[in-house]
Amino acid sequence: MGENIFVGIATWLRDVMSSAGVPDLWNDTILMLVKLVTVLVFVMLNFMVLNYMERRIAGFIQSRRGPNRVGPHGLLQPLADIGKMLGKELYIPKSVDKIVFLLMPTLIFVPPFLIFAVLPLGKNMAAIDMNIGVFYMFAIASLSTIILWGAGWSSNNKYSLIGSMRAVAQMVSYELPLILSLLGVIMITGTLNMSSIVEAQNNIWFVFTQPIAFLIYFIAGIAETNRTPFCLVEGESEIIAGPYTEYSGMTYAMFPLAEFVSMIIISAMSTIVFLGGWLAPFGWTFIPSWLWFFLKMYVMIFIFMWVRWTYPRIRVDQLMGFNWKVLVPLALANIFITGVGMYVFRAIGWWS
Amino acid sequence: MFGQGLLKGLQVTWGRMLSKKQTVEYPDEHIEMFPRFHGRFELDVDKCIACGLCANACPNKVIQIEKEKVDKKQYLTRYMMRIEYCLFCGLCVESCNKDALKFSNVIDMNQYRRSWVRLTLVDRPAPEPTETPEEETSAKAAKDEAAAGSTPGKEG
Amino acid sequence: MKTETYTLNLGPQHPSTHGVFRIILELDGETVVKATPVPGYLHRGIEKLAEARTYTQVIPYTDRMDYMAAMLMNWGYVAAVEKLMGIEVPERVEYIRVIVGELSRIASHQIAIGAMGGDIGALTAFTYTFRDREYVIDLLEMVSGSRMTFSYFRIGGVAADLPDEFFPATRKLLNEIPAMCDEYDDLVTGNEIFQARTKQVGIITPEMGINYSLSGPTLRGSGVNYDLRKARPYSIYDRFDFEVPLGTNGDCFDRFRIRIDEIRQSKRIIEQALDQIPEGPIMAKVPKVIKPPAGDAYAEIESSKGVYGAYVVSDGSPKPYRVHFRRPSFINLGYLGELCEGWKLADVIAILASIDIVLGEVDC
């Protein structure tokens, strides 16, 4: 298991191409395409793993076995699911706004993919190491709100409309504590570049210096991904499937897919910002950096799933109240304390 | 303290995640049914006297019996249950005096077509009577005799 | 700004209406302005069907009313016919009826708890209660042969005696019931999110509960101490020592909570019944063809949903002239429309779940 296996492959590819006389511009373009395709494959593979993992964990928590029929231990279940979804009829109800209705499931996948371009999945392993990575991520992530809203609105179904209105209210509100919780970290590091944020955690992870911010981030992250206890957008027992009610087959499957991908993103972000990214704890560097990253990310995902299969759903007014009355003030207080702390530490010279 | 219940819940689910699973992998493993289980019906044809008590006991007229009289005894030729209407209440089994109708432990009675669900427990033709009644034979003989007698007259 | 209300048709096909129940909601945003319950989608005409069946043949149909507690449904009807005919039921039968009836009540309450948890969003609670319910149902299957529609009661007795393996199996299960209830408490009742969703939601005041003739846990959640088993003991309930759990606020949370407590009390009753059960016949002296004298009789029992009554009119023939069932779910639903007004859409689901209806019983 090489520490630099993926970085090595990229360097090797670049060397091969430049020795073959490919001009530098083409070289860079091809390399970028390769990276993006890798991200695509990575996302799809992760989706399948997550699909299996979610169902299996749900089964285990509920004293069941979960999928165990397709393949050894049910490992091929996600493939079977995708096959089933592809084989289904794309039913378009009569009264929907056809263009928007069909466009939204396609678009829902774009923002998560755009975000993946900047996530450093290991040391030097960001497809694009952007200097405003955190800012970019939140800017792009907000886009999925409008897509969910469009899906619900175009369905011409009251359940869908309620669901999409909830989606707008919830995702716009929870964006605030999500970003505010990261501000403390950004103030300490003084950078928006994700790689630099990770490097800044060399001595101590930010989860220990910013525990409240981590908690706020975790709660708001669950809300951003629309998972229980904040799964009001789908709210199965209230509004059937929310914005997805009228979708069928693969158009429907795109929404859970996007949901899983955004869960990966939220977990990856928490790993990067709070759990030290690819940095190895206890100096265990014999495990490669990208593996550390995945371990931490999957621990986060597991906690998301664990929480999902334990808690009931919160009500819509409580959801908003909790956000504006608890999370946002708490996040602001955290920023304030961080700022004061920074000045105090600077004054006594513990921290420069 | 706020949040205690939340942590408690997580503890419960964590414990359950690691504990023994309660389901069985159905087609590979079967749970044995209790002796009284109301499964597929079984009819012991030899014991059945075609009395029709079961058909009368049924609340839904599920049981259809066809019988013929052979040798002064009722002979069951067809015993059909319209299982699609059956309530599995067990009143028919209870009403059977001869213990002919019983429940078995078979649970998989599902079929692909509704019409296939019908359960025909007996479908057989009535056997030929072993000995023909007395008067019938004599009448036949007399008729034969008369026919035999008339032919010569015709000829003559 | 001018806003308009809109109509949302909740049901008949909806994940959390517990069957085919329809509520026409007039919504202002997410707030309910007016709720009109529309039952009747599962109407099978059991009362009319009964008129064409003999007295015994009606028993399987009573199963199909509250199919979550079918034993209790059997009991009410059988008790009415026995009252009509003046049959004295043997001692052992009374004990058997109490045991299987209370087991059925446990199974029914487990569904109520799980379904309410599931409706609030905790699907794991739903699977846990169903998992535990299977063990209760195993016992009833051991006795009657069926897992849901038992048809175990007969006029003047029961279909078969309790099998020998029933007693150790029941005692084993009863020992596990406190742990089961604690698990539900830890997972759902103690959960702050669940409490936030259900406390002070859908409050039924004791006066309104009585005015609307509610019964069962729905009424007792408001603090009205009316349990038929205590208030007017039928069968042999006066011989058992148990408590009636009561709520204080009359909100969804109380209605939910006392169901878990009732499971604990049912466990106590079964334990006492198992200790006291005498030997004896399992069938009273009943003529082969049941022909009650002309007249009528009404018998009530406390089912898991409330007071379940059966009214049987006989004209002296082997078939009942008229049968009427007082189904607690249906009568408890009468208050739903008024109860939902002013609450959020999600609360409607919680309120409906806390009333614990079974559509087979509502529509009969």
C-alpha cells in the first residue's frame, strides 16, 4: 500500500505524455479529465458501498439481517437495485411540467460532483486544489436547494409541493449554522484552502479545540443531507416522499443517489475540517493518507446512519425554531469565543 | 439533562446492532410450525364418509362436495375447496366427526394465478357397483327373454 | 398578503393512515384549518354477513374487525351470545380467555406503540415492537393455530385446551416483557425528539373525552379512570390484582405511554391467571345446534382500543336476526376532526397514531 500510489500514477501519466511529445496544455487537460473521471467512478463506487452499508446497518440495528440474497452476503444488492431501477418505466404524469420534471433529476447530481473536484481525498489528492475551497463548496452545495424545489414544484402534486417548500426552508436555514460553525476553524487557520486547513491540524485536531463547532456542524450537516431526525423533506409518514413522490424508475433513483453523495461530502468536510483529514493519528503513518481519510469519513457516515435509524423525526416548526433559536446563536457565540480566545492567546504569546 | 434520552436511544440501537439477529434466512431455513398450525388442508379419503358436515360448518361455503351413492353408501367423488374464500377458521376441521379433514403444516399455498389457488383434495370417478341389484337383473333377463321370444314369431 | 387555504387529501392510500382511511385536510400552509375524516373504505358489511350465518359461523368474522387483537373481538361476541342463551362458562375457560385475551392485548399494544413510533419517524421502534410481537403471536399460534385471525373462542368455551408446552413458553415470555417495555421506553418514550413531537399535542380534555364517548387508552390518557375490567368487572377480572395506568395531560405522549404501562399490567394479570388456572372442561354444555331463545343481549368487554360491545338479537332461529358491534376505534375517531384543527400536518399523523385505530374495526 503505497503512500503515494495515486499521486504516483498521476505523475507517471504526466511523464509518459510529456515524453511522448504531448504539448503541456493538452497534457494538463487530459490529466484533469482523468482526475474528473476518477472522481466520477469514485462517487459511483461509494454510492454502491453506501447503499449496501445503509441497508445492512439498518438491518443489523433492527435485529434483521439486511440484504443477503444477491451475491455473497448480499454484496451485489446495489447492482441489483440499479438494474431494477433502470428497468422500470419512467412514468410522467399528465399534469407535470415536463421539461422541469425531467431536468431536475439530471441536475440534482451536478452540485455534488462539482464539490468533489475540490475535496482533498489524501495528501496532494485534490483534483483541483482551490484556494477558496470551503467557500466554493458551500456556494455550490446551496444549488441543490433550488433543484429539489424545482422537482417538487414541477410534479404538480400537493405532497411534492409541501416537501419542496420544506426543503427550501430547511436547507436555506441550516446552511447558516453549517457555515458559521466552520468560521471558527477558518479564523484560526486564516485560510479557505482545504489542504491548508488539514495541514493546520498537525498538532491537534480541530474537533478538540472547537467541539461546539463540530457538534453544530454535525447537526446542521444531518439537516443539509435531509436525513432523520431532519428528514422532513421526504417525511415518509407525512408527505409520502416529498418532492420525489411523482418520480419513478431512474429519475427517482437519482435523488437518493444525490442524497448519498451529499452525505459523503458532509462527512468528508467534517473529516477535513475537524478530524484532521488525511493526517494519521498517533503517528501511524504506515497506513497511507488516503486510507486514513476514508476511515475517518466512513466513521462519520456510520454515525450518520446510526443516528438515522435511532431517532424519530422532528416537526417543521421545531426544526426552524431549533435552527434559529439554538444553533445560530450557539454558532455565533462560538465565533465570538474563538475570536476572544485568539486575542487572549496571542497576548500571552501561546499562539501566534 | 437534555440529550440523555438521545444518548440512551443510541445505546439501545448499538446493543441491538451487535446482538443476535432474530430473523431466519427463509428459503434456506424454515421455522417449524406448531402442531395446531392452520396450514394446507389434508383429507384422509378412506376415513371420509362424505357426510357434508364440513361443508355445512363453513361460514363461507368454501367446501364443495360431490358424492354418488354406491352400494347404499355415499361415495366421495370430488372434494374441492375454494381456498381463495377460506378464512382458515378451522370450523370444518372441528366439525369432522371422523377426523378425516385436517390441517397440515404446509405454509406455502401461494400461487401465481388466483384460479390455481383452489384446492381439489379428491377428484375421482365413482367405482362400478360390485354387484348389480337383484330386481334389475331379473327385469333385464325378462326383457331379453321377451326379445328372444318375439324374434322367432317375426320370422314365422 | 392574501393567502389561501388548500385541500390536501390524506389517504385513503397513505403510509400512515394505518390502512385505507381518508382525512380531507384544509391546510393553511402546514397548519390544519379543518379536518374531515372519511372512513368506510374497508367496509365489508360484517354485521349484515352475520345475519346469514349461524351463531358459531359469525366468530371468524369478528376476527376480521380488530385483527390486531382478534381474541378480544371473539370474546365480546361470544360473551353476548352466552348472555343471550344463559350459558355458564366453565372456570377453566374463563382463565384461558383471560390469558389469551391479555396476550392479544399485549400484541395489539405493541403494534400501537410501534406504529406510533414509525409514524413519528423512528422506524426502528416499529421493527422492535413487531419483532417482540412475533413471540407473543407464537404463543397464540400454539394455542389456536393461527397467527392473526385466531377464531379460538366458541360459544360456551374455547376451541381447544391450552397445550402443555404453552405454560413454560408463556412464563418465559412474561419474564422478558419488562425488558421489552424498558427497551421501548429507552428508545422512544425517553427520546427528547419524540417528547417534543408528542407532548402537549392533540390534547383531549377529560370532559371532551367523556362527551365524545371515547374509551380505552385514548380516554385513560386524559386521566379518566374508566377501565371496564375495573369499573364493571366481567368474566373473572375481579380476581386479579392490577392497576389501571392513567395519563395526566391527555396529549399524544400520555396516550402512548400508558400503552406501554398497560403491557406491564397485562403481564401481571397473565402471571396471576397462570398460577390460578384450575383443571376442568373447556366447553360448557351447549346444544349442538345453537338456537338462542328470542330476545336480545348486549355484552361489553375492554378491548385493547376501548370498550367493545356486541349486541345480538335472536328470533329463535339458528341464525342471528341482527348483530351490532360497538367498535371502539370507530367511536374514538369521532373526535378526530375537531382534535386535529390548529395542529400541523405532522401532528395529524401523530394524533391519528395515538388514537390507535384499526381500519378493519372502524369500517367493520
